Amino acid sequence: MSTRLLIIDPQNDFCDIADAALPVTGAQADLNRLQAFLRSARARIDEVIVTLDSHPTVAIERPTFWRKSDGSEVSAFTEITAAEVQAGKYAPRDSSINEDVLRYLQELEAGGRYRLMVWPVHCVIGTWGHNIYPALAGEIAQWEIDHQRGCFKVMKGMNPMTEQYSAVRAEVPRADDPRTQNNHELIERARPTNGFLFVAGEAASHCVAATLTHLFEEMSEAERKRTVILRDCMSPVAGFETHAARFFEYASSQGALVLTHTEALQLL
């Protein structure tokens, strides 16, 4: 039996700690519980997969990318629609990409899942915020020592012209960038073919929900039933609690188990 642990975006910038760029209330406690789970289950976890939100400073979902019609800055947590860009309310600071940006927003909205949200600049590659929360990083390192191999890390969100909540693929995959298209290695590594896939991380309302939704599309019914969501090792972004609740309902409808980390330990 092969048991896997998928940890989604367990990074400093998402923790409710000093200097975090986009803190998720409850994230530090979530990751402390996850550390305890991994410590208890370390010998029985055969593979650890860690996704990392990984961005440049300037990207389509950041205030550094946008300006208002009067040239002033766009605040974080502003929602921007294709209609507003067409009307001139918002525009990219680089006017040469106006048409590409409008096309992106139209395609994003046609998908029916999201409108563009401007988030604070976070998880910039190479910064403290991009790093894994230290207590959990230490536990992952101990797993690597015990098993004599590295965990599998997935960097997502590096293309500045598309959002990527899911570690499987971007919201609008780009034909010119394979990084935004289906990550087949992740899909195969995450399959709980003859064991369990435990899932934790941040945030339940966004990156966890998006990643699991895409993985479920690739899994068999039997594999979905062997997926275990550690509900007390993830929290929603403030204001998006209903998104997380809907995700838990959806996961349960797909046959996945939604358990606390202590309940999940009883499966091993």
C-alpha cells in the first residue's frame, strides 16, 4: 500500500504570522497540526508532495500590474472584470498588452469559476514569504532523512499572464507555456491507487479547492474515495468561508473523506 501526503502552498506568506503578505487566519495552527500529523505518520507516508505558489513581483493578479483610469494605483482585493477594462476603468500599466489582457479576462470569465482578483504581492520566488513555514519544513526534512529521498515539489504561478490557483494547471492555460498546462507528473504522483492520499494546506477556499477539483477530474471513483482531506489542516481566506464550505461538500459528494488529522491517523 502506497500512502501519499499532498501539502498545498504551506508558505510563510499565507501564515497568520508577522510580515506575511497574505495571511490566512488559522494557517499557522493548521500547519502546526499538519506537522504533528506528519510526525506521527512519518514512517507510513511513502511520498510527500509539496506545491509552492511561485510568482514574480509583477503579474496579472497583482497591484503592481494595474492602474486606474486616472493613473492611480489599484488596491489589493479589487475585483477587475473584462467589462471594466473595456470601459477604461482599469488598464495594465504596460499599454502594449491591453488586448492580451482583455482576451484573458474574457476567457477567464467564460470559464465560470473566477473573476480576476487583485491580491497583495505574495510568494515572490526567492523571498522569505515563498519559503515553507519553518516548523513544517523541518518535519518534511526529517521525512526526507528517514526515507532517504526528497519530497516532490511543484512550483505554480510563474507565468505573469495567467492566474494559477491549482497546482494541476492555470485558470487559463497558455499554449506557449507548458508550465500552465496539465502537470501530468503531479497527477500521477497524487493518485491513491492502492493507499490513501492525504491533503492539507492553504487556502481551503482557493488553492486547495482548485487543486483537488482538477485532480478529481483525473481520478477514478475508487481513487477519489481514497482521498482524505485534513479539514483542520487548512483554512479559508477571510471573506471566502462559503467557498471552503462548498468545497468540503463537493469533495464529500465525490466520495472523498473529510476528517480531522487525528481521525485520519486511525486510517493508517
